Amino acid sequence: MSAVLRPGGELTSEYPLVFDKGGPGEVFSLCEGDRVLSACAVLERELLHPGGRTRVGFIGSVSTHPDARGRGLATQLLCDAENTLRERGCEYALLWADEPGFYARRGYALEGEETDFLLNEVCTDLICGEKSIRPMRQGDEERIHELYTQHSARVERSTEETKRLLACPEMRVLLATHGGEVLSYVCFGRGADLGGVAHEWGGDPEGVLACLAVILEQAKTVFVMAPGEAGPVGELLDSCGAIRAAGRLGMVKPLGRAKVLPRGAFVWGLDSI
């Protein structure tokens, strides 16, 4: 996987829930002898949303060695993963695709609503009251997890899983505090896939904006990911003149009789692989 997706670099530490020892994810592979020809990561998750909960399987990091391409290995690998997820009770397979046409021909369709913002500056007049911004430090993880669970649509994960995800490399986590209480958090950057992206945040909207203002002190622009209903954070970003764009969050394939993923069920954040 690293050889195909991160030539000269390293992949596994970006996705600790899959690749860390004792994590909930796993790797599917096709081999000839001792040689791995094709592989992918799989992570089973419960999506919590206003309509209830939906069990899904995330599929990611699909990789085939250049010398083995054109033999249908990736298709066989997907079928193996999908069949296993179906047997385990997952209703959908979900993935993010660099080549959506490949997956569309194999039954996947764009699904989920995402709102993206390109932010160049923050109007500090929109931030009421005194808020201090600091980096995350040891002991903050439980409070960050508590703020994460306030999202009405999210992946169900444990505090320990949140701790693993917050330790991803090349990720900056900032906290907005007042009187010593952590009000908000923003996760910015993560490995090669999410460099320059504020891809998960939670808590007081003005605190989120204050964190983004600090990030902009070093970055010329910040790409902010939000769910389809960006809510008060989206309204603040609009007031700062951010460029707003609507898009699809990923690709979905039903694994059973269900045809439409419940509205709001496709969520975003640190759990993507």
C-alpha cells in the first residue's frame, strides 16, 4: 500500500484504527506466493444519525502493484471485502475514490452531502468574549471526545479510538478555552490526504472560528470540511467571506435490500480511511 500510495513515504500511521496493533480495522489482500499483488483496508463502523444507526464498512487504500494491473484483481478484492461485510451484517460499503468511474462500474454511487469552505481570513469581530487558543496536550482527549459526541450525525467510536486518531502524524489540534474550560477543537492537516484541511471540529462555533483564525496566521488559506448542514459554523464562515461549495461526500454501495442511505447518515471526520 505504501509503495503504491506513498512512494518514498509512509502510509500506515495515518490510519491507526486500521493499521495499529489491536485496532478494529483489517487488511484484505490477494497474493501469489509471498508477493502481495493487491490490498485494501476495511473498517466496520456504526453510523449514528437522526434516523437511528446504520452499520457500514469503510473500504480504503485500495492498491494494486503496477506489474499486476489489468487482471481484475482490484475487482476481486472489492468483491471479497463486500461479501465479508455483508456476512457480518453491514448494510453498505462506503469509500472515497480518486477514480470514481472505476467504482461506479462496480455498483458504487455518489452519496452523502458535504459543504466545503475555502477560508482566507477571519473577521475577529464575530468572536464574542475572551477565548484563549492553545494546542492540544495530554489529558485533553476525553474532553475532545465529549465535544465530538455532540454531533447529531457521527461515527460511533470509543474514547480510546479518539485518542488514537488524535495522535495521527502531521495533524495540528487546536483548542479554544475560556476560564480553563475547553469550548471547541479543530483538527487541521493529516498525512498526505488531508494536508491544509480542517477536517474535524466540534464545540462552540465561535471557538471553532477562533481556532481557524490562529491556523490562518501560518497558512494562507484553510480548506474547511463540514457536513451537509454546516449550521452556525457555516454561517460564521459565510460572514468571513469564505467560498462555499456543495459536494458529495463519498461513494456508497448497498450490500443488501436497502437502496438509499438514510439522510444525514453519511458523516465526516477522522474515521475515514
